[in-house]
Amino acid sequence: MAKKAIVLLADGFEEIEAVTPIDYLRRAGVEVVTAAIGKEEAVNGARRIQVIADTTLAKLTGGAGAFDAVIVPGGMPGAANLAGSKEVNSLLTDMAAAGKLVCAICASPAVVLFPLGLLSGKKFTCYPGMEKQVSGGLWSEDKVVIDTNIITSRSAGTAGDFAVAIISKLIDEAAGKKIAAAVLLE
């Protein structure tokens, strides 16, 4: 059975950090659902690129049990908009508690995951300087950090590595390497 991931999109999201994982995971055969936070499927990125999500988070059924992974792009004010959503916070905490993959990049590890306690005692990375907002986690300069079911990455420039890490953990390392080779990431 194919793995299923959800990518959360809020106004102000970093486009590369959302679209790269969507693209790479779909290439790997993962069913990816994009969900807008708000009443409309149209979401405006930080660079004014509009993306039409598959659905809204409010319209989804099945909650955390419907997905194997959740992906949280960064960007500002996108990360803050995600952090301000009760539905996002519930989905993330439910998925983390169920041992599902919780993946965040750029500002989102500090702005979205940290306030939920999801980085407590975990090794993580984020956009340089944002780690100062996080206490109780173990910050790393690595491009991508995996600690049990939490995957974090640094920025738009590491989005490809982030996506490959998600594929490697969600499917297997060979699938991740295959996508990295296909897009000439390595």
C-alpha cells in the first residue's frame, strides 16, 4: 500500500520548501495531499506565488490516522500562521504521538514544532538564528536532522535533501537515493 503524506500550506509559506517535497515524494510514489489552512484552497506564498491546495485542513477527514507523514514548510509569516492554527497543532501532536513522521523546515521547527513540545530532548536543525528561540532541544548545523520520527531541515537551499530524507525514512533509503539521482541532487 502506498504511503500517504500531507503538506500544510498557510499564507506566507516558502514555496520551494513546500513544492520540492511535494514533487519529490510524488516521484517516489507517495500519495501527497496538500491542505490549505483557512477557508479557501488558494494559498499565497511568501514570494507571491499562489498555489491551489487539494483541499483545506478543515475539510479533511481521518485526522492523523489518514497519513504516514506531515510536512510543514517554513517561510514567514507562513510558519506563524501554521503555529496559530488549532487544527494544525492538533494534527501535529496527534501524528507525533502516533509515531508518524513530523517533518519541518526553515522557521517551522522553532516556530511550529517547538511550542508544541515536539523538539524537547530531540536533535533538530532550523534556519540559522532561529535555534535561539528553542530550549530543551539539541540544535545541529546539519542540512537535515532525523531524530526518531522528527525530521528537520534548514532552508529553501536544503529542500531537496529534506525531501530525500523524508522519502528514505517513509519508504526506504534506496527510494531516496533513486529520487536524488533522478533529479541530479547528488
